[in-house]
Amino acid sequence: MSKKTILCCDRCGSRNYVVPAGNAEPTTRLTVKKFCKHCNAHTVHKQTV
């Protein structure tokens, strides 16, 4: 079973994306600009804890 990382929208807080966990150092959080279907815009998505 592979580990997964959940990304949530920084603006509305909805959890939109699931990506495979490839972060070797858990102290840094993944930050990506992706499309949020709830905000209907490209927003910053951060890795949830």
C-alpha cells in the first residue's frame, strides 16, 4: 500500500487532490497551485497534516 498526501485549497479549505507521498523530509509541506472546482479558480493548495 502506498502512502498518499491530501492537498487542500488555501482559500476555501476543501480537500480536492490526492497525490502519492514522495516527500522524504516530513518537515516541509508541499505547496502547489492547482484548480479548485469550488472556488472556480487556480489557487494555492497545501499539504494537509
